[in-house]
Amino acid sequence: VYVADRENGRTQIFHKNGTFIDQWNGDFEKFEGKAPYYARHLSALSYSSSLELMFLIEGTNIVVRDIAFGRNGEKVLKWHSNSRSWPHDIAIARDTNNNLNVYIAELDGKTISRYVIE
């Protein structure tokens, strides 16, 4: 079981019986001056079973971790979401061309952005 611990900026991992296994600390942007209030939040996560990848919203970034057997959540990709307001939820889906679509919902801006990974 993977849990987005928003306030502490980490993903916690538990066995299905509730036993704590591990945690990943967020990889957050460094800001000069005042950072947005959501800059150190881990807002959401979404799992792609076909790729065995976990997609996370860490502050203003999208982070992809490999959770295939033995990979232990190794970070394989990170990009800035270009969000103008709080990126708050994430969903993953394949389109008819078999591209991977990553959808980011913004809380304050009430918009959804789509990123396509071919």
C-alpha cells in the first residue's frame, strides 16, 4: 500500500497487513524567496501496473519511480509540471495510439493539464 503523506512530503509504503516497509522523501524544488504554500507537499500518486511505475506530484514536479520487483522506487524521471497553481491530483491512461497520458489536476486553477509520453 502506497500512501501520499502530503504534509510531511513523503510516500509511505506499507504491507497489506499494515506493517511499515519503507518511505521515499520528496524531491522538491529549491525556491529563492517565498515558495508557494504547496511547494513541499506530496499531493498525489498514481500507479501504472503495465509499466510498474509510480507517478507522484511532489510540489510543482512530477516524479516517476520504478517499483518493479527489486527496484525499490528508483527515480527514473522528473519534470516540472508548468502549473500556475497547486497541482493536486494525477491520473495515468493509455490512448488509442498506446501513448501514456499523464493528467494533472490543479486545485486552485481548476484546470487539467495533459502530458503525453510516447
